[in-house]
Amino acid sequence: MKHQIPYHPYYRELLKKNNLSFDDIQTTDDLVKLPFTSKEDLAPTEEDRARPKQFMLQPDENLLKKYASKGTLIKLAWGKITGKDVKRELAREYKPIHLHFTTGRTALPTPFGYSERDINYLKESANRLIDVINVSPDNIAINAFPYSPHLAFWLAYYGFTTVGMTSLASGGGKVMGTQKIIDAIERMKAGLVAFIPGYSYHLLREAVKQKRDFSNLKYIIFGGERVSPGLRDKVKELLAQLGAKDVQIFATYAMTEGKTAWIQCAEDSGYHTYPDLEFFEIIDKEGNRVKDGEPGEAVYTALDWRGSLVLRYRTGDMVQGIEYGQCSFCGKTVPRIKSDIQRSSDVKEFQLTKVKGELVNLNNFYPLLSGMKRIEEWQVEIRKKNNDPYEIDEMVVYLCPKEGISYDELAQDVKKKVYNDLSVNVVAEQKDLDTLLEQMGMETELKEKRIIDNRPKN
């Protein structure tokens, strides 16, 4: 890692501002000398759209001569002797040739670049991901993630192809369409499907209506959003109706800035990391590292990536800690991030009265509403009461009850549960399924719009 920092425009300047030399960063313990990096440092703005480029490694001849490792210097010298195309070799290692973008967490999408070397590392990490869940390459896989410059789709694509698994990259409901994906799962006798959780429930519900046969399905990989225990149970109920019994559901944890994803080896295990590729530290509210196993915010550092990379990046993700030693489920000894993860960026302040604001953790809506078996679909909208920008904030829960369920009773129950869990009063409104699915962008958005904030920006 330390040999790459001089090629990084942002961290080169950051070290200079903090009177640090490149040699001051030798081990992961030395990382505490660096200030944290945040989303605000990365994200492009209208005034500075090129800001993300400052996070791409950009070695030149002078920097290489001064800071390159002995191995790299020998390679460069040998290349000149033999006439080998040194520039091409450097381009393979450093030049971004593939981009992913963040989605919805910054004002403008933030690009992250992969060099040719990074693509090989992405394939390797995808191979490890499949190895963690111990799925045979003899299975047929369906990649039902939406096609886009987004980590979930490409990691699944490289994962299935790298291990030699026959797979269909469907592009999700927006590209191939839900009906054709349902047909493919049944006709190809798919053993594994990779989904965004909310979309999986929609697709499986449609398959149940059509009385399809998914009896060959044994594994589901979820990515792109949090998976609550309640949603797992509802998905398994639908799978059982499709003839798919004893299906294992594996959740992943990922971020665009991390350039890969980490998966559970079992439904109750932590997320298995790759300690040669990244380093996680957990910090408290004051920014200090906590003791091993204690909860806090996950901070990510890239160790052996090229292209775009970040050091001491505050993810905004609150975790219950990191487990070390042997995994009690699979026996692997890599560090594992405990499975209960919440986005601190989803803890927002609402002016629920005209006197004071209150903090509400939007994450709590997911396990609460997704776990209620009487709810077919739901969405939360935050808006100003009576659409008056000077009025108090109002939270509306749009509900579609399951067939045969009384809406009035369900609405009262939802309002009561939300108040008990979140200490806020909500307005409930009934929506039919088609209207709600369209409102959520179930087959038109990268991720369905489960919680939307329609308050004026200013």
C-alpha cells in the first residue's frame, strides 16, 4: 500500500498538509496518523465535477523513479533492456478501464475506476465469494441484478464466469423483464439466483401467482440493500410454494468505494472479508478505534487495489464489531464483520413538532414492515404536512395489504408498531399493488424507492 500513496493526488497532498512523509505509513497501525476520508471528499459537485479523479492513482516517470518499489524499478529497467512495452505494462496496472458509480448516497454519482489489474482482482474476490458459500459450479445461475455500471451486477457476472458456472446475465427486470426471468429460472432449472432483496420478493410473488416450478433452486444471493429476518422468512414462504425447499439465503455487504463485496457463509454468520485486499477498523463517535469485537462505525482502507482507492474511508455504516479467529460455521479464519449493519446516513432529523427536531432511524422501517406477513408491499414518504414548506414534517406509510386482510386493522397495527419502535406518529394510506409498484419503480429503477424524502431541499 505505502508504495502507491505517492501516486495518489489526494493523499499525496493530504500527507503534505499534515506534515507526514510516505514512510510514516508502514503498517495498518500507522493509518491512525491520517485524517478520515468522507463522502464529501469524494463526491463531484457542480463546481468541481473532476474531484473523483483525484482519487485515481496517477504515476508518472518522475514519481516512479522516486517512490516505486525495488520490484517495479527492476521491471522498468528490464523492460528498457528487452524493449518490452513498459508503458503498456503500467497501463495494465494503473489505467482505469472500467467504471462503477455510487447510487443515491451523494448529490452526484461518484465514479470509481478499475484498472486491468483490478479487474483480475475483482474476478479473484468474486471467486472467493463463491468459495465462501461452497456452491458447486455444476449449478446453473441467474444474475437478476439490474444491468448498470454498478458493483452488484458485475461482481455476480465475474463470480459466475470465473468459477465456470453456466449463468444468464439477465440485466434484471428493467432489461430482460420479470416474466422472462421467471421463465429462465424454471426452464434452465436454476440452482442459484442473485437478486436485490425487494425485487426478489416481487418476482417470486409473480411466480407463485403463475404456479411455476422452482424446485431446483437451492441458493439465493442478496445484494444492494439490507436483508431483514422478516423478509427472509417471507421469501422462504414464497419459495416453498414454488417447490424450492431448504433454500439457503446469503446476504452480502458491499460499497462502491470498496470495489468488491463480502458474503456470509451461513445465514447467521458475519461477512467474510479479504484481509490481503482491504483493512477495516471500527471507530467510536470520537473517531477512536474501539476494542476488538466492539460496535462502532466501519472505516475502510484499500490495501492492494489500483485505479481509484480510498484510505480511512468513513463508510457511515454502523456495525456490531469484527470477529476474529475461526468461523463457527465454515471454519475459515478471515476477519468477519458481524451481520447486523445499519447505515448511519439513514438516521435523519425530522421536525415532527414545531418546537424541536427528533432523530429517526429509517433503517428500522425495513425489519418492521418487511417482517409483517399481512403486508404485500409498502413504501414510506417523508413530506411537509399539507405540502406547505413551512409546516411540520409528516411521515406517510403507503400500504398494500395481502388479499383477504382488513386494511383498517392493518393500518392501525402499523401505526402502533411504528410508534412503539420509532417513537413517531405516521399517516397510513392504502394503495393497490400495481400503483404502489409503479410508485416504487420496481422494474424501472436500479433499486426500488422504498423510502423517499420529498421535503423541499432548502
